[in-house]
Amino acid sequence: MEVSGKRRDPDLDKGSADATVYCQPCGEGGKRAVAKGFCQTCEEYMCDPCIEAHKRFKVSRNHIMLSKDKMPSFYPSTKQSDIGDTEYCKKHPKEMIKFYCPTHGDLGCGDCVVLDHRSCKVDYIADVAKDFVIGNEFKELGPSIKRTDDFLSGSISNVSELLDEVENQSKHEIARLRKFRAEINTYLDRREKELLDNIRKVKIDDEKVLNTLKTDCESAKSGLEAMKADLSSGDISVNQRYVAARRAEKDLRNILDKTKQMTGLIKARKYRFTKDEDTERLLGSNMGLGKLDVAGEFFPVPDLSTVTWKKGADINVKTSQDQATCWITGSAVLTSGLFLLADWNKQ
């Protein structure tokens, strides 16, 4: 394993007086805090909250605690990773990031280098960081970040534009669907009214005929009752009874004749609502009202003023029937992967 520019093992280096020392108990928990004291008994650097907690616990309240101005800048049992100034490794949280692998573009600690980059030529960050920060590669990050930011801003704008299209399309198609549903409701309401009117007319006509027949029958029956009263009266002479009897014979013939005529009229029409087959099929259909067809796709419209054009490969659009040179006067993208070209000489 090669380490570019590495002249010493950083874990064996002595800490300098101006090195930043971090709290070791916090480091064990994956946190990072500047050390404010040193426990000689535990041989650990600690931050203020850890020092206060250390003094409260019975097991450690009598430990010898050195203040920040008296604590050592480096202690043999302390790893250099607790005095580092980068950040903790994500794969090995107790180790600090110290190396960079240009081959894989990975940052890592010493464990990462041994496990994953044994055959790579890695850079020791402490040796290359200063030259990198003042070099062109670091300066190029600014324009690269801007280009990436512009690309993401454009993508967000395109997505927002398509979201508007999706929203507008949804509203438009819902409006069309509901309009069609309203037309169906109007049609069904009209047909229902026509059928109800027909039922009502048949009912009224039949009731009119039957009520007339009933009135005639009741009138005839009233006449018959009067006839019976006249024939059975004891206050009339024999001659009057004879006249009444002869008149009754004639009236009875008339009543019987009318009764025979009414016999064929005493009836009513029988009807039954029959479902329309097309409508009944519609109710049993899974496609009632209509269906949703995917007719294509929306694409963001590029801002041509920001597009960088470059010539690619020439595309031969001339067919075997073309005699003259093709002259493309228009083009359009129909769907993804389908391009329409218009030739000035084609109808």
C-alpha cells in the first residue's frame, strides 16, 4: 500500500501546544466537543458537561481533575484521532478521517485504508490539504458548484412546469368528465320524464273511461230502483200500474242494451316498464361513462437561449424516391424517440 507524501505515522505523533483536543467520553458516543479539562485518574480529556457529571458520580468524584490551563496538550494513552481537526469516519466512528483515495474518490481513516484501499495510492490529508486548498482544483469547485446549482435549478423549474401541466390537465379532464356526466344526467332526466308522462297519460285515459262507465252504471241503477218503487207502490190504480210496467219493459231493454255495450268497454290497459338494453349493458360495463387513455407524455420545453449547440453526426433523411436534395423546413418531437421532419418539396 502506497501513501502519497506520508513521512510518519500520525498516530505516533506528539500533539502540539496549539492542537485542538476533544472530549474522549463524547467521542465514544459519536459526538465531538472541545476538551476543557483532563482527569489524571481516568487519563481522559473531558468537556465541561462531562467534568460536571464526573464530579457528581460517587465512583469518580474524588478523581484528580486538571483544568484546561494545566492539562497536558498530549497524553500517551490518547490517540491522535482525539486531537484531530477533520471529522469522524462514518464507517469507523471512533477514528478520524486522515486519508483520501484519488482512485475511488473516498475519504477514510487508517482502518478504511487497510481494509478497502490496500493497493491504492492514497493521500495523507495533513500533507496535501494546504496545497490543495490554494490550488486550481479547489478553485474549480466554485464554478462546478454553480454549474450543478444551475442544472438543479433548471430541473426544479422543469419539474415545477410539469407539475403545473399535470394539475391543469387533471382539472381539464375532470371538467370534461363532469360535463359528460351532466349531459348523461340531463338525458336520463328527460327520458324519465317522457316515460313518467306516458304512464300518467295511460292512467288518466283509463281512469276517465272507467269513471264514465261507473257513472252510467250508477245512473242506470238509480233508474232501476225508481222503477221498482213505482211497480211495487200500493197507491196507484191498476191502469197506472199497467203504464208503469210497460214503461219499465222499455227502460229495461234500454238498460240491458247499454249494459251489453259497456261490457266491452269495462277494461284497462296493462303496461310494464321495459329496461333499455343499451342502458342495461352500460350498467354492467366496467367502462361506463368512458375510460382514461394515456395519449402521450409531457416534456419540459427547453430554454433555447441557454442551450449549448454542437454539431453531431449527420443524419441522412433522403429516401430512395427522392430525386432532389432534401431541404428540411420544420421539425417536431411527437413522442419520446419519434421525430417529425418536414421537407419543402413534399406535400
